[in-house]
Amino acid sequence: MSEKPLLFLDPYPRNQEMVFSEATEKILRDLGHLVIHFGSRAPDELVEKILPEVQVIIGQTAMPRERLDQAPKLRAILNVKANWEPNIDYVEAHARGIHVLSAAPAMAPAVAEFCLGQVITLARGLRHADPLFRETQEAYGIGGNAKAYSLYDSTVGMVGYGNLGKSLVPLLRPFQPEILVHDPWLSSGYLSKEGLIPVSLDEILAKSKFLFLLAGVTKENEGFLGRALLESIPADATVVLASRAEIVDFEAFVELAGQGRFRAAIDVFPEEPVSKDDPVRKTPHILFSSHLAGGIRASYARIQEMMLDDIAQILKGLPPLRMQRAEPTLAAKMRSR
């Protein structure tokens, strides 16, 4: 076995283009002895083989307590997705001083930018203006803006305030909105210090003209935005489903948006890819996209930059600085795919 630390790269569903550029490979090979597996989760026999020597795992390798017991040199697990999978014993890893990190902060800027584009597109009616013009049915000026409204000086609500919310708020500030937040994991004092207004779930749904659904899915909140709550959203509000589809009653959300109850943008679905004959594809009044918000080249470049920085820190015996650390109790509650 090499004297260099063993670094295990098991990043599926990320592929080489996403997390393993030539420059990244060179740096990793300078830092340690690399064992690499792409195309699927690493098979058990490969994982069992590297456990006694591995110091850093890059990827979503399942690490229950039994495997942690076999990995006495393990110093860090770097999840290069943007969520916490329920396949790691986070509490035990934390107790052993193993850093468990996520690349979520790398994806958030692109998702926030995408969300901003979605709400402006919906509120200003851009998705209707283009086909009307092409069909020579357009109206000009105020005549074409009968249903348009503005983000300026509006009331914006965020259900969930994590990495995405923190990236979105600076983009919203120039529009001078009142920003309401409902996040049961964060104190009112913290949110107030962020310049935000902490409110109840009922209040945020009732008051927001623009509503961003940003909460991750946990074993406690799956489907918590059911039909009755969705029906309390103000008529013609703009709603962006940006984090995980599992937090809403998806069937009710699509039905209400399809009826024109509110304007909606959907980028995430309960099952992906969506089947070609899924009736959701024919639902009117919804701005659909296929989980495009975060997955751009700049995001993956940022993931590689962050993970290289933090691996170098960890191998020097210093704390990681760039990726998000798992808070063990909260990470264990997540039910991300």
C-alpha cells in the first residue's frame, strides 16, 4: 500500500465530467493514492477492500456503523451531491471525529439564479408573450400587461432557509421585497438577524405573493404541504417548487396549479426521469423544467474546487472550510434520494 493517504472516489450518480476533470485528477493524485469507481455505487467487495486504509471518501458510499468500525483511518466523507442520504451513521461518524461534508453550497447559487428567473417569467407573463407574438396575437404596452405584476416591493415567502435561501436573498434584495421565512429548524432571533421576518407556516402561505418552496425532505415533513394548505395560497400568487417534490402533495399541487389557482414553476418531480406518457406533462399553466436549476458546468467546477480545498485542509489536520458540515442529528433526519 502506498505511503500516501488512500482517497476513495465513489461519486455516483456524479460522473467524471461532473467531478473529475484532468486538473482535479492531478491534484488528487498529488495528495494521495487514488482508488476510483465510476458508473454505479462501488460494489461491496471493493468498499470492504479499501476500508482498512481509506482516509477520505469522495462520494455517497454507504457508511453504517459496521463499516465505520472497519475504517480506523477514515478522516472525512465528502458527499458530492447536494443532500444528505440516509446511508451514513452521522452520529457515530461525528463521535469519531470524521468530517461528513456536502457539496450543497456549490449548487445553491445556480439554483437561486434559476428561481429568480422563474418568478419573473411567471409574474410578468413572459411564457405567454412569446407565443402570442409569434401568432400575431400580441398586445403592446399596458394592453399586454393586464395580468402582469412585479417583484418590486412585493411580499416574498421562503419555506425553508438553508443554502438555497441564503443564495437567493441577495438576489432578491434589489427588488426591496418584504421577505418572510418559515423554517422550524431556525430560531426567530437568527432569522431576524439575517434581516428576514420569521412567521408561521399558515402566515407565510396566506401572505406571500411570491412563494419559494425550498425545504429539504425529511422523515418528518414528507408531504407536509397538503391540499388544504396549498389551497390557502393567495389566488394568482407565484409559487416555485425548487427543492424536493416530496415536501408537497404533488398531485394536489399540480391539480391546483393546472386549474390556474396559482402560477407555478416545477423543476423537481417525485420520480425522475418523468415517464414520457405521464399526464403531468399536459397540465396547463405550469412552467416545467427537468431538474435543470443547479446542474450547470459552473456548479460542478465549484464542487471540485471546494472538495480539493477541503481535502487539503483535512489531510493537514485542519478543519474543512468550504463544504457544508453535517449536523449529525439533522442530517440523520433527511430523506433525500
